[in-house]
Amino acid sequence: MAEPVQTPHAFPTRIFSGIQPSGGLTLGNYLGALKRFVEKQDEGIETVYCLVDMHAITVWQDPVRLRQQTREAAAGFIAAGIDPARSILFNQSQVHAHAELAWIFNCVARMGWMSRMTQFKDKAGKNSENVSLGLFAYPALMAADILAYKATHVPVGEDQKQHLELCRDIAAKFNNDFGVNFFPITEPVIEGAGTRVMSLRDGTKKMSKSDPSDQSRINLTDDADMIAKKIKKAKTDAEPLPSELDGLADRPEARNLVNIYAALAGMTPAEVVREHAGSQFGSFKPALADLAVSVMSPITTEMNRLMQDVTEIDRILGAGAERADAIARPIVNDVYDIVGMIRSR
């Protein structure tokens, strides 16, 4: 077996991102991720998108429901405009490189790094002794997801920046420990008005599929009537919309609806408030509802059509996994060589 060779300093541009298939996709997933994923396809950059089902089982999942949600998430990606011929779309567990590289990274990352992850503290709460080891260690798996493809850029929300910083730390430590320039120091991609979509019931909390209240979010499976009803009931305040964005500084619910409108319309939030300056929410909400329905209903209709043939969804995920494995397997094999593993078969 030949000795590993250091890779060139320059890495080809490649985007990786993943979404957990635990719970349905929401408007927040669409505006904060899927919409931008689709746009990246037209930028001449290799795009790798993953349904991270291994991350999902850090908390217990019903196996039947997990398969259903994974297929539904895949349908959501495709319905939103992800083309499996132009992007690689697959579910994580079908590419073994993720789990293999995660173990290597478990041995590179430090306990102190993991214990500082605020999302673990938030999810575990006072029950940290009883949560799964996977919930504690999953940032190493997240790093493996990214670096198994030597991804140079990752679209992330603000809440995931800490995990990407850990990925960068792991890559730098691996390179330093073994005297190689093997992994890129991945850059975050954070852009757009809809990057962080907030709850319809509390403008200070992120819109989440795990929120107990279904009224807090718009699901990609919601029909037109449900979308309109949820926006109509969204929490707001009694003040009209200002003419300048600064007027929303202490109005989180109002700012959230303006941001959603801007992201759906392809406008900036400043343009939205100028256009609707002085409007009460009694008139702004119906305009937002009409806009949301016009954008989201075709996606919901296409998702429903795709879910009528789960065999085809599984075929797409399998084909994507083969393409993903073709990239990741040589990278992980090189990692084994670098760290001193014997590969004689």
C-alpha cells in the first residue's frame, strides 16, 4: 500500500448540507434551506444534499415513521426544485463513510469541545445523564457528514454555526496531528431574509417541527386553507408597519412576518416595509397569506404526487447514495491510510 500523499492546498468548491427527517418539513426549512439549495444548482457548484437519518435516531424514532418521514423529506426536496440529476440527494445511512469517519473524529475531537455545544445543553436540559451518547457526540458525525466529501461550503442557520466551527476545529486538528493538508476548513454560507424563520406564535423562537403547537409553523404538507388560517392567527402587535426597518427593532413577531414575506417575494425586508408602510396587520396578513399559498401550494401538490410512488423515491435515494459513496469512499480510505490503518482487502 502506497504511503498517503498530501493533497493540494486548493480544494474544489463543493456544497454539503443535511436535514433531519424527524418530523415534517416546514416553511422554515424551505426558506432557510431548500430554496437556497435549489438556487445553488444554477451556480456551477457541486451540491450534495443529505437526509441525516442517523442523526434522527439520537432520540428514539418509530422505525415505520422514520422511513415515512425520510421519504416525505426526499419528496419535499424534489418538489421544492432539487433535481436529483444535478444534485446528489440521498439518505445518510446508505453511505457507510459517514459512520466510519465519525469514529475517527470521535478520537480527534476533545470532550471539552463537545461539552460546550449549546444545542446539547438545550436538548438534554436537566436530563443529561439519561440522554443517548449519540446526542452528545453527534457534532462529530456532523463533521464527518461534511468532511467525507471535503465540502468547502455549508449553508447553515445561525443556530448551527457552533457545530460548523467544531467541524473546522476537527479538520484543523486532524491536519495538524498528522502533518497533512487533507481536509478543507469549511466555510459557512449564511444569506437571505429567510435564513432564520421564527415561530408564528413567538417571534423570539425559531420555527421548529418539534414545537408542540402546530399553529407555530407552516408545514410543507399544509393545504392552502391551513396556510391562510395559520398566518391569520399568527401573533402580531397592534402597531402598523413602519416605513423603515429600524421601526421593527423591538417587534419580533412583526419582523418575522416581514422577513417571511421578503423571502417568499424575493425582496429585502426594507423593500417590504416601504411597500406596506402604514398597513395594519389586518391587511398585511391576507397579502402574506396569498403570497405564501402561491409559493407553497405547488410544492405541496408535487409532494403529494411523489408520495404516491415511494418505490421511485427509494430508487432516487439509492442512486444518490451510489454517487455520494463514489466521492466519500476514496476520501475515507485515504483517512485510514493517514492514521495508520492496514487496508489489505
